[in-house]
Amino acid sequence: MKINLHEDYIRSAFFGLQDGLVSTTGVVVGISAGVSDKSIVLLASIVAVTVEATSMAAGQYSSEKAVHQMDRTGRHNDNLIVGALIMFVSYLGAGMIPVIPVILVGPPQSAIISVILAFIGLFTVGYVKGLIIKEKPLRNAFELFIIGGIATTIGLVVGYFLKIH
């Protein structure tokens, strides 16, 4: 059985997964570096994930709608609501991965676990993307790993320098 997914849906899924992991890990690690109160880290992380997932879905919808309106070839025939829902679910699901350690363990240990889980997730998403597009899975995996590492480092540095005592 062959599943034929529209390329715009695939883009929405991978963008949501990648951004959900990267952005949320940066938030979790940055806030954990700045405050040690589990409830503050958890509240800020969950607010960030839900707001960003909603924002990304809205952005997906409106930007893809513009593409549809400009397309004179009929190539872009994906359902805008489906694309937005894919973005929302993939962002929210991936974004919860670095939040789960905050729930289970709490800071500061949760920050390390969040980073490890996010890096495993990014590597996996990159590898699967490479398999789907039939383009160097390991290279794709390491690209996402490096992107996530940079974003996480920025979050950590900002949180550390703006630490609340």
C-alpha cells in the first residue's frame, strides 16, 4: 500500500517537529538556567509550547493561503486547514518532549534530560526526513542536530546571564 502525501503536508510536519523541539528546548533550558522553581519553568514552558504551536498553525495557514492565491498552475491544492492542523499537532507533540522531564524530575536535572531527548528527537527527525526525500539521511540528521545545539546554547546563555536570584 503506497501512501501519497502532499509535499506541503510533509513540509508542515517536519517544520513543526523541528521547530517544536528546537524552540521549546531553548525555552526550557533557558528558563531552567534562570530560575530553579519547577512550577515557573513548567508554566513558562507549557505556555510557550501552546502559544507557539497555535502561532505556527496560524502562520502555516496564512502563508500557504497566500501561496494558493498566487498559484496559477494549480499545483498547490492541499487543504489549508489540514496543513495548519499538521503544523499544530507536530509542533505541540515535539514541543512536549523537552517539557516532560520538567514534569517528572524538575530543574536543574530536567534541563539535561530535555536537551538529550531533544537532540535524539532532532537526529531522528533529520534521519527520517533524509529517508523520505531520499537524500543523505545521516547528513540531514546531523544538520538538525547542529541547528538544535545552536538554539539550545543561545537559550542557555540568555537564561544564565539573566538569572533571577
